[in-house]
Amino acid sequence: MPTTLIERPAPSAAPRPDTAPRRRTRLFALPEARWAAAATVLFLIALPLQLTGAPAWAWGPLYALTYATGGWEPAWAGLRALREKTLDVDLLMIVAALGAAAVGQVMDGALLIVIFATSGALEALATARTADSVRGLLDLAPTTATRLLDDGHEENVPTERLAVGDTVLVRPGERIGADGRVLDGASEVDQATITGEPLPVAKEVGDEVFAGTLNGTGALRVKVERDASDSVIARIVAMVEEASETKAPTQLFIEKVEQRYSIGMVIATLAVFAVPLAFGAAVTGSLLRAMTFMIVASPCAVVLATMPPLLSAIANAGRHGVLVKSAVVMERLGQVDGVALDKTGTLTEGTPRVTDLRPLTGSGPTDDGLTGSGIAGSGLTTDGLTTDGLTTDGLTADGLLALAAAAEHPSEHPLARAIVDAARTRGLALATAENFASAPGIGVTATVDGRTVAVGAPARLLNRTGGAVVARAAAVAAELETGGRTAVLVELDGAPVGVLGIADRLRPDAAATVTALTALTGTAPVLLTGDNPRAAARLAAEVGITDVRAGLLPQDKVTAVQEQERAGRKVLVLGDGVNDAPALAAAHTGVAMGRAGSDLALETADAVIVRDELATVPAVVALSRRARSFVVQNLVIASVFISALVVWDLVATLPLPLGVLGHEGSTVIVGLNGLRLLREAAWTRARAEG
């Protein structure tokens, strides 16, 4: 039965239904972060003391503590790996740092320790935060539900105890406790957590509903069709975890390279020490040569050849509203050759707005679009329902909007808020509504200035009457819906007087972004959305997308992304909601919209567009490509220096100071080259290329 509501002040904004309660691991709750911070502080105290000529007893113990605090964990992990007959690069870096200290290069070794400790802490934090978000997603589903017994009584039970076939009662404003189908009742359900649809969806007998979605003003009886462990929201969690694990093969490849390099370095260092001894060389000289080899062959220059360009690009992107979570992500952004875009909240603003005003009398059913001569140029104003909002033929466009807004003012529905906001934007005065009532799936009725006003779904309201005006209203509504709008009929004393068109507004830079991404990747982006095909097709046509896949659930988006990945593409997915999180995790690179993005999307994504400026997406891809070219340049420079110094040390006698100078010189050169990406000109050029 319809639910009648008495007029009352609008409540404060409710929490977003697609936002899980935050479970965030604090940075210094991680031991890796605490040890890295201690090592960094000790190093920053010791360095100026050494550079200003303080005695060794002042800075030496500080460097020793830097080695201990920052290096004991990777050293211990490396020793445990040795026990399992594996050798990783972290242990090699500890040995290189100790080798540098053994020949007097204490500061170089300490710097290396700090770099690796900080990197390990950031990796641990990213892992913990992602795990927090995945676990927090389960909090979207309620912990209890009202189960209806065969004798008509109710019992409150934990949702995990619900079984397939049970019937649950979902009262107005409650979250639905299980995936199922409506047995009785009518309501509107906000299911943005699952489908990403910007507006609540009308639910009637036979319609499917999902756990964790928010019921509107009507009561529903729902028959449970899936166990809690098999609900859509639970499957989202499982897919995020599974898709995150699919990135492991790349990590395994890196570990194989580290293993081989580590073994090669150990063997080479031992050979440099042992071979001269076999031919009668002095122990001290052989040890000095081996330590020099360890220093000049140290991967410090290679590490710095890679990190400064990527970190500089990250910092530059951050200044312009793009949070790239790691250097690995920055590098991968430049590899993408395919793009998949979400619709609601990504290409659009995610907020419904009035786009069309169609009075059925007066000026006729022309498309005013809120900017045409029928409205903005008319100069007409209205004061509630006074004659200022009427012509001799009927309502003007402003009068129609004022009438609908007055009736919808007490309502909490998103469409009602859009209508009221449009009236306020135009400066229209609203009359007071009395006897307000709301019927889920139908609309609202109210008494405005003594006349009965109904605002709601044309398909429901028009069924009650007939005649030429009704046929005209139906035609206008059909025209608006064909164009991808949501049609809202306005009746005055039982007679249709106009139709409003409401749609989610396209972001101003959406079309330009699609064009730029097409040029960068060589292929047009794909639109993946849970919205209806008609609205998706209309928006896609506006931005220039031809491949449109609508009505998708989260697992369908993952399948679409995986299809492109299997075809050999490295796909960038851009989205904002919980329903986009699995696709963000499955993609080569996931990017989330920052302002409206759900916690899970923000944590799952590899990068976040903080200010929701779509134009920064192609810019950061172009910046990543420049950073990758700088990495190649730096690797060439570092390789030339390392190779020359190693050959010198092996073929002739490389003086230790000269070896250190060459090693540090190459480090400075590649570091300064990478820092060029910090300049504003680097972002400007990336924007132009993107």
C-alpha cells in the first residue's frame, strides 16, 4: 500500500549508501613504518654533523643506529630466505651497505638503508589499507534482518542465518539483508552500491533486490534467493581479492630477476676477492678491490635511475589533483593501450538535474532545455500559483517548474531535490504544500494554493485518465525517455499540465577526455555501466563512444575488462563506485574519481583523480610516458657508469676515492635528470600531449 507521509522538516543528509564504514590502518601502527621513520630521523641528524666536520664519535653511532633500525628487518628476512636456499636483492643491499661502511663509505650505506626501509613501509601501508577497504565493504550489508515466520510472527536474526527460501520484511529506510525477490509491496531502492545507477529504482512484486542496498519509503517482503556468502556484495569482495592476486605473476618475474642478480653479485664479489689471492695477492689489497667492486657495482645508481623520474612525476601529478599511489603505478600508466569508463559519477556528475521543461499548454511542447528562449529569454516569473505563472492558455515553463517544486518540496527523493534545486536556481518562489503524500513507484500528491497537484511517473499517473491531453503528455514523456531522460509528469486537479525531463549531467570535459584517450591509446574507450541501455547510448553518443555495454553488474564489468586483457590490451579502468571496485582491481591500471568515489574504489584503485577533473587522466598518462622515457635514459647512463667502473676495477686498479666519485657522480646525474619532471613545464607539456 502507498505510504502517506506528513510534512516535516527535511532531515540531515544520510550517509552515502555506497560508502562502507572506514577501517583504516594507521601509518605508525605498522612496524615497518616505525622502523623506517626511526632510520630516517637518525640519518637526517647524522648527515649534517658529518658534512659540517663534527668528530666521528658524534655522527658514527647515529649512522650505526640507522643501519640497525632500518636494516634489521630486511636482513633478518634475507637470512630466513637463505635458510630456504633463496637470495633476494634486499639482503644484497644490506651487504652492499655494510661493504660500503667497511671501506669507510658509511653515509652511502646509510642512505641505501633509508631508501629501502621507506619503500618497504609504503608497500606495507598500501597492502594494509587495501585489506581494510575490502573488509569494510562487508559492513554495507546489515548484520540483522527481520524474518517472517509461517505463523505471521517476526523474529530478528543475524543475516548469516538467513537461508534460501526465507521471507524477510524490509521496512522503509532499512538496508536489505539478502539477495532475493520481492514477494509483496512496492518501494524505491537505492542500489548504487551494486549497479551504479544514480537514481533509486522502483521495485514491485517479482523484482530482484540486492543485499546492502537501501530501501526507500515503502515496505517490502523479500524472498531470500542466495546465501549470505553468495550475495552480490560478498562476491564483489571475493572478486577484488582475486583480481588483486592476479597481478602476482609480474611480481614473480621481478623476484626471479632479483634472485639472479643477487646470486651474480655475490659470486662476482667473492671472485674479485678470491682470484687475486690465488695468484699470491695480499689479503688487504684483494679485500679493498672486492669492496670497491661492491660499491661501484651497487645498484644504487640503478635504483635512483628509476625512482627520481617516477617520484617527480608523482609529485607533479599530485600538485594537479592526481594521486598516483606508487612508482610502479606511475610506470604502468604509460603502458595502457585500452580504456574502460564508468558512466554515473565518472563521465557524469552523478547528480540528477532538470534538463527539460515541457508545458502542455501555452507555448506547447517545445524543448526549452532550461536555456532556450522559452525559459531563459521569456522574462516570465512566478509567485507560487499566481497569475504570474499562468498565461491565458495555461502554465508557462517557469510556472510549471514552480508548481512541481512546491509539491515536491517536502519529499526526500533525489528527483524531488533536483526539481526543487532547479526552481531555486531560477529564483522562483515556492508556495506552501499541504496534505503531502508519497506513493513509492508512483509519485507525490499535495495541495498547493487550494489545488491538487500530482508529480510522478507518467506511466502510472496517465493510466488514471484519458483524452487528447493525456495522449499528448504520453507522447512528450516517450520523447524525453527516448532521449535518455527520466520523464516526470505534473498534474493539476487531475489534468496533465506538463512534463519535466531529468538527467544526470555530463561533465564538461568528458568529450575532450574521450578524444584525448583515443588519441593516446589508439583505440576508443569502452563504456561500462549498470545504467539502462537507452541512457547509456545517449551519453555515449554525446562523448563519442561507440562501444557501449549497459545494464552490467560488477562481475559483468570484470568480464568485459578481462576480455580486453586476454586480447593483449593493458586496460585502464576509470570508475567511482563500489560496483566499479572489482573492475578497478582486475584492470592493468585502475583510476578512481576522488570526490564522489566510495572508500573501496579509492583504496582499490591505483590512482585517484582528487578533484574529479577528467582532463587530468590523459595528462597523467602522457606524463607517465615521459617518466618512462626518462627512466630509460637514466638506466643507460647508470649502466654506462657502472660498466666502465667495474671494468676499470677488474682490469686495472681503480682507486677507491675515484670509484666512489664515479659511483656518486652517476647517482647525481640520473637524480637531477629525473627531477626535471618536477617542473611545471613538464605538466604543461603532458596536458598538451594528452
